[in-house]
Amino acid sequence: MKRTLLLCTLFGSIFYCQGQSYFGFRDDNYAGIQSVLFNPSSIVDSKYRADVTVFSASGTLQNDLYGVNIMDALDGSYDLAKDASKNFKSNNRGNFNVDILGPSFMLNITPEHSIGLYSRVRSITNLVGVNGELIDEVNKETDVSNSFLFSGGNPNGVTNSWAEIGASYGTVLLDRDDHFIKGGITLKYVMAGVNGYINGSDLSVAFTKNNANPALSQYTSTGTLKTAASYDYENGKDPKFDMTSAGMGVDLGFTYEYRTNCHTCMGNRYKFKVAASVTDIGKINYKDLTENTYNLTGSVSQADIDDADDIFEFFDSNYTKISSRKGVKANLPTALHTNFDWNIDQKFYLNLSTDFSLVYAKKVNGTAIANSVTFTPRYETRQFSFYIPVTYMEYSGTQVGTGFRAGPLFIGSGSLVSNLFSNKSKASNIYVGLKLPIYQDYR
């Protein structure tokens, strides 16, 4: 395991994290504050006079290397290396995202003006350009591995966790006969958490097996590697939130509705609506982050790897540190979101939403989402909604999920159906939340 940990860290890993969450539910007209996270203009002309979220959480994992039978994996004895289907490439990718919403609320001050305030904790981990064929060789036991030579290429990995407090405002910009336009903005204060990254350049590794004494088997590598962390990893400190560093962020959004329904009718007045937003414009200033760059040209033995206490001691003991710097600004995962919602009648809807990263995934310390497109049929009433999101995810392919909202409770998954019926699931998503809704009298 130590051998696997060290070399997977050296030349990459299999997971890459993104920012999509609340598949299906976020497009519900009764999503409340959760929809504001993706488009702040949704806060105004809401179905709620007030919406208080007690708690909600969403987690998403996807990759293009391992296909897993989720039900078998839950029994605790699942061996990823032996039981999963594999798709080893020279540039494997993946993702993992956690999004937790704490106590939050939104309030319609007047029919034309609304405000909101939310607390949120997020964690995003990105990794792209990983040589999966090398990972496959590294995971094999020394006594059965053959000698090999692989180019590790240019793996890029980032992990970034932070807390934020957001204040949102939305207003009606146009309300004229059939045409309705609203806009919104969210300003957020971002408190730095844990930031770390690796970035390799022109990496390669050769393994020479020593049959007589496996401990003397040699790994010969070339290339350079940047490693960085916002905590004092060189002196054995554990990861912790950096309360001395912070940043600012902005979300902007607009929504257009084509309205054909009467003003006094129950339900939504629009026949269709089109929305667009840009979220997470901003950076976090990690004042204490230390970045080291190593020249990896050289050789290490299996014994060197086995004797290392941690990955950072391993680098310092066996490779040349060619540069070091302190203090780095990490970008937020800036993204473009679009949404088209067709009101077939007063209860049935078809929705098409997209999420596109505006950050280059191979950027050093670049926190980015993976692109996705989601098509969602939806049944929606005041007290209950049911949806079946079908999502194409950039790294894991097409996933089918389901979810519902029943009064104050909502539960769902963007991949549940796929996970139940596929032996080769490459993604998993789940979310749950509890809110205290106060409905509009006329809705």
C-alpha cells in the first residue's frame, strides 16, 4: 500500500472533483435557495415568501478508469483492483465533490425584490492527465510485476476546500405582457480551507525488477514535479483550515420567461424560460501555502519507498528541490450554467441544463468543474415534485438518476438508476436536504 500511495501521488491518481450537485432538484421551481447557488436571479419572483434551509448536502464522484458494481461495493469486501472493470489510458481523469449548505434563508421583500443569505462548505478535487497504465503496473505486487517503462506525461491534481457566506439579491428587470426578465447577484466572502496540488512536467518512470532481492528493484524517473499544500506538511502537520486567509467571490445570473398564462391562474405563468449565469468568479489568497518544485531525475529502490514515513519525506530525501515559494492565490471553480425549462402543462416539465467550466483543467492549482449536460423530465406541484435527471458527464459518460421533493424534505441522486442496473458504474451522486418553506399565498 505504501508503494502504491507514493507512486500514485508521484505520477497521479484516478479521481477528479467537480462542482455539479442537486441534479434534477435544482431546476424545480420550488428549489428555493438551492437554485440560487446556480443562478442568483431565481431568488426573485419565487414560489416562496420565505425559504429557510436547515441543512442540505450533495456528493458526487466520477472517473473514467474504474467501472464499479455499486451494490457489491457496499458490502465492504469489494476489491477495486480485482473486482472493478478497468479502462487504463495514458490520460485518465475523474472527480469528487462535496457541497454542504448550512443554515440559510431567502425572502421576497416585495414582488419585485428578493434577498437571501446562506452558509456553505465546499470541497473540490481535480486530477487530469493521469497515466492509468502506469497506475495499473504500480498496483501490482513486486514479486509478480514485470519490468516496465512508461511516460507519466503531465498529470495535474488539485484539492481545494473552503467555507463561504453568500448574500444574494434579485430584482425584476422587465415585466411586460408576455415577456418577463429578472436578474440577480450573489456576493460571497470566502474563508480559506485546505489547498494542495501536484503538477508534473514530462514525467517518465522505468521499473527494473530484481528477482533475487525485490527490495533492490529500481525505479528510474525523469521530469519535474510541483507539490504544494496550505498547511505545514514538511514538519508533519495535519491538514487544517487556514483561518488567516480569505477571498471574495461573485455570481451573476439572468432569467427570461415567455408568459402565456393568466395572472390569477394557479401554477407557473411561463410557457418556457431560458436562464444563464456565471458562478464563482473570484480567488482565495492562501498566504501560508508553500510550493516546492523537484527534479525527479534519478533512481530509488523499493526499499527507499518502503522506508519512507510519508510522501514529502520521500521527495526531500531522494530528489533535488530546485525551487520553493510561499503564498498562492487559488481560483474558485468559475463556470457557465445555462437552463431551458418547458412548461408542458401546469404539472409536467422538460428541462435541459448545462454546466461548462471556464477554468482550464490543466492549469496549475486550477480548480475546475467537469462539463455536463442534463435532461430532466419533471412532475411538479406545490407540495410534491418528482424528477428523472439524465446527465452526460464529461468523464464518466451518461448517468440516470431520480429524486423527489415532499414538502420540507428533498432526496435524490443523479446516478441512482444507473448504479442499480449497471455493473460498470463510473459515477455516483447523492443529495438530501431539509427546509422550512413558507409559500406565496397566490401560488
